[in-house]
Amino acid sequence: MPFEKGITPKGAKPFEAGESGNPSGRPRKYVSLLKDQGYKLSEINDTIQVMMSMDIEELNAVYVNPKATIMEKTIANAMNKSLQKGSLYSLDTLLTRVYGKPKEQYDIQQDTKIEVVFVEGKTIL
């Protein structure tokens, strides 16, 4: 059933002015959280780059190491969750953070040929 302006579905409470339907907001990215903890962006990028080259055992060793920094544990956890889910989202985010987004290339081909066909005294374009 589509919503109509000014009509609230049965049982729904309309939001008051200034009230949000998502008071917690969107969750913050781990890089932003790490920056809030005092890490420099170059430190974060260097750590991500090193950890991206680790194998699973090395990554797990970092995560369980009691002397690992919060940054190392956060990155290792993000990578581990991504691998467990079979999703590349976190890994893509980390790689993009270090190396930037790859340049997108589009190959557009247009056929601008106009054909004129004559049929029994009529012109058809």
C-alpha cells in the first residue's frame, strides 16, 4: 500500500518536528574511529598496507596478541569479519583507503549512421 501525503498507516506514530527515525545515525567507519583515537592517517594507511599482505594465521596472531595496538586489532577484526562473511566490502574499503579508487573507464560506442530507404515514392528515415 503506497503512502499518501498526510496519511499515517494504522498503528504508526508520525515523527514530531526535529525527531529522527534513526537517532544513532549511520555507524562510523573504522578509519574515522581510529583518527578519533589519535592515529595519523599515514600511520593508518601504512598499517592497513602491511596487514593486507598478511596470511590468515598472521592476521589472527595480530588479533590475539595482547600487545597489539587498538589500530592493529581494529583492522584485523574488520578484515576477519569480511573474510568470514565472504564479503569484500571491508577489504575494498581498506584498499581504497590506502591506494585510492581505481580510475573508471567507459567505452561508449555510437552508431551515428543514418540510412535512407526509398519505398514506392516515400522516403523513410
